[in-house]
Amino acid sequence: MSPDSIAKLGLGTIGAHAGVHQTNELENSDPIFLTSSFSFESAAQAAAVFAGEADGNIYSRFTNPTVRSFEERLAALEAGEACIATASGMSAILTTILGLLESGDHIVSSRSIFGTTTGLLQMLAKFGVQTTFVDLTDMNAWARAITSRTRLLFLETPSNPLNEIADVAALAALAHGHPNCLLVVDNCLCTPVLQQPLRLGADVVVHSATKYLDGQGRCVGGAIVTTAERIRDKFFPLLRAAGPSMSPFNAWVFLKGLETLKLRMEAHSASAQHIASWLIQHPRVERVFYPGLADHPQHALAERQQRAFGGVVSFTMRGARAAAWQVVDHTKLFTITGNLGDSRSIITHPATTTHGRLKAEQRESMGITDSLVRLSIGLEDAADLISDLDQALGRN
Ligand SMILES: Cc1ncc(COP(=O)(O)O)c(C=O)c1O
């Protein structure tokens, strides 16, 4: 199917059909090309492909048909022109920065991002790239932080773990009001099923495929989706030279994940909404952070910008760290791990795990307190998750 006809289809259909290239074997499921290199029929053909004068696969660091199928499927879902797959979400973010910035350039980033991304942005200072961190929802702070060397605005929306919502269209307009300044959105929590940042004006979408794109907690991977020109000129040469590449096996797992993405995101969101509404009335719970709740500060924006509110629910306990750990230690259906987006529900204490390596004052400025608990709602029955949370909350 051509990219133009694919683009007219619904997201469930795109997830099942984009990037399919049946071979002569007429297989009905995507094949895995588990090979490190590809052969040529002649020296002349090898020379032409290596020189970029003829199409063909060379070496799986930068050309592999299974990886390409995943790239095509994700690009179609994100309504982007092209994609490159990477070994992890972090390598997608690093590749984005290395491809677009040079020494002396500046990034303005939301403060409310994944802890390791904060660490990566801080590490870039030694290569001459400085980052200013701002409050995700404070448009004036974003505008004030931009300098003549700002090349990127970077954000996650909803933020992890507090589910704050950024106005993507407004931030895209702000970025585009400055020369050579682009908006990069980490779309890990929503996935293209719930939100397509490129349609809202963002320039680049990055993913940790490790989360919902896989959806069953099996593989680590990442991706960058943007224009074909940017992929060709900025990111592909870096992929070829530096090798932050996705393995074909992982690409195949993610391809299968994309086939069920729409169904899963709808199910995660429906259960999360139910559980957030239950948590908010629990006497041991102080505050619930979920954009689907009417009292969420950016509920109206989330309703406008997203198709549903996602599968992550965070809440603070009345009490300190001990109260949060008590819940973490006593749920039976939630696994204690730092991942999210799995079919199995997950419980995390962000202050001592995913955001544990940040300085205490950095965590405080992000609102990640010791009594905060993050839930990634899986595909189990919501009633079972609620009775499990009920018994764990009752331990306090
Ligand atoms: C929002 C977000 N972006 C990026 C990453 C990094 O992805 P990966 O673990 O695949 O490198 C994570 C990981 O938790 C994340 O939550």
C-alpha cells in the first residue's frame, strides 16, 4: 500500500498494514531478517549500492528490512514522513540532539522529564550544549528562556510521573517564532494512538519503544519520527556512523506491538480513568495526578489535544515515604519495576527509583515527593486492580 493511501486509514488499520512487504514466500506475518550483512550479485552492484547509486541493503547497523518495516509503520502512525529506529529511547534522544545541535547551541527543556533524560541533557554541557529547564506548563518561562542559540525545545506530555500537560501547538508556534528553533516531543506516554504531536506542529517525535509500542515488557528500543529530509540529512548519517541501531529481532517484536497498539491504548486508558476516579475518594490518598479527572489543572487542554488520557496514574499518600512504600510492598497484581506500558500493571516509587539519581532539590522542583506512587495500569480487569489497591492502601 502506498504511503498516501495508508495515511487515509484509521490508526487500527495503519497499525496492522503499514510497512508490510511480503516476500516471495507469501508469509502472512512480518518476517525477521536476522542477518548482520547482505550480499551482492556482482562487484559492480556492491559498488553501486555502497555509493548510494542503487537501492539495496548493506549492513544491519543502518539497513535492515525488518527494522525498516517498523520505521514505516511507526512513521505512518505518527503521520510523519520518515523514521529511524534506535537501540533505546535514550539513544533516540541522544541521536536527535547530536543530529540537530552543535557546540555552543542551547536547549530549553521541560523540567518534568524522565530522570535519565535530565541527566543526559546535563552531560551535554561538557560538549558545549547548555540546557535551561523550565516549568512545562509556564508559557512565559519557555519564552523567557529562549536565546539566539536555542535550537530545541524539548518536552514530554503528559509528563512522567505527574501527568502535567503541555500545549504542543502553542509551544510549536513559540519555537517557530525563533530562527532554527525546533520543537521535539517525547510521545512515549500517549503514543500516536492518543496524540500525534507532528499534526499539532511539533517538528520531531521521539519514542521509547520499550514502553507502550512493545506493550508486553519484552525489548528495549526507540525511534525518531520527522521529515524525510531531516532523517536523510541529519539522522541517517549518524545512525550509519555511530551505530545506535535497533536489532532486527527487537524491531519484529515492536512491529507486532504496533498491530495491537490502538486496542491496548484504549483499554489502558479506560481502566486508568476508572482507577483514578476510585483513588481520588480514598481517605489515605492525598492527591491524584491524572488528566482525565475534571480537577486536573490541564484537563480541558488534555481533552482537546489527546484522544484519551493514557494508562499512567500517580498519587500521593497522606504521610511520608513509609506510607508510599507500604502500598508498593503490599500490592499483589502490580509488579515493582521502573518500566511502564506493560500488559501487567506496574507500581513504582519514582523518588527512589526512576528519579532517584537526581538531586533532592531537583526532584522537589519537579514535584516528585517521597509520598508519590506511580501506577502503570495494565490490561488486567480494573475491578481486580482496584481490590488489590484497596487491600494495599488498607495497610497504612
Ligand atoms: C518518557 C520516557 N522517555 C524516554 C525513556 C527512555 O527510554 P529507554 O528506557 O527505552 O531508553 C523513558 C524510560 O523510562 C521514558 O519514560
